[in-house]
Amino acid sequence: MIVYGKHVVMTLWHQPKRIETAWIQKGVTLPQSAQPSFPVIWLDKAEMESKFGPDTQGMAAQIHPLKLYNLDWLMQQNPTRIVVLDGIMDPHNLGAIIRSAKAFKADALVMRKKRTAPITPVVYKASAGLIEQLPIVEVANIHQTLLTFKKHNIWTYGLAGEAAQSIRDLTPDERLAWVLGSEGEGLSPLVKKTVDQLVKIPMHPEVESLNVSVAAAIALYHTS
């Protein structure tokens, strides 16, 4: 996969064996310590835009596939803060949630293998490359995953606009998972029944809902 953007490429620059090849626009200044262990191809602006489009910020890189984890691995890490995605389909939202999860000290992000936005260059850029610094866990079934969390004493909170409990009144548990539903439908009915508690973010009555990535940032900040 080819990723682009200054923050993304520089996040990967010093990680062993992550970059295969990098393309840098002539005139872009690299940090003095940025001595690469991979081929670097310098292109002028016209060549860069012709090859990768106008939004590269002067940097692009061919990278190896991102390592993904499973639920057994996650449980072995004894996590205390987890983000669970129940059908997020927009890659910009996925990247933004990853960025917030890392900012507010989540231990991992869990998402379904199917009916979830794939990990693409858009996700990398929206996360500012932080997808490389937050373990991404793929599971087959969110319902079963939440049941596993319960067995490990991880309290699960689902964000839902119709919930009775306000996030303002929440006293978070020491070990918790925030569960976020899809952009259009929210939490699926079974997941809504499975979480330990539904929580809402109180808003002005004229505002119907928040973007899911904004809601995720608020929830994560509240329990960081």
C-alpha cells in the first residue's frame, strides 16, 4: 500500500522494516536525523502530483502491510481502555477515531473483519499515521467480543442518543470499553442489548446527532 502525507511518512520513517520505498518532493527538508534504511526517490512537484495526486504534502511511501491482532492477544495484554467499532464504514471517521484513541490513551481499537471500512491510505492520513502506534484488533463478532470483555471484568459502555444515562454523570470503571455504532444506524440491536450500559452525550435540542468520530473523542476524553 502507498501512503502519503508528511505526518504519516515521518511516523513510519524510523520504524524498522515498515517502509519499502519513499518518494520525496524536491525542496522538502527532512530532519537531520532522518537517515533512511530504504530507497528514497526525489521527484519535482509536477512528477509528485502526477504520480500521487496533489495531497501528499511532498511525501509518499510504499509500506508493508499493517500487523493486525486478535482477541486472544488483546486479553493477554490486560487492557484498561478499549475502543470497539460496530460497523464504522467511513475511512475518514475510522482514521479520526484512531487518532483520538491514541491521544486519550486507549490500549487498542477493536473492529469487525467485515462491514467495516478497510485500512487504506485515507485511514492512515486521517489518523496522522497514529494507526501505526495503536494496536488494531480484528474480530468476527462484536457481540461475542463484548461477552469476552465481561468475563474479564471490562465494563462496556455503548454510545446512544436515546440512552437515559448522561456522560456527565458517569463514574467510569477502571477497565472499560467504549462501543461506537455505525454512522447511519448507530449500534446494532444485539450490541445495544449486550453492552453493560448505554450512555448519551447531552446536546442542544436543535442538534440531532454528532459525527461518530467527534462523539468518540468526547467519550474518550471523559474517561482518559
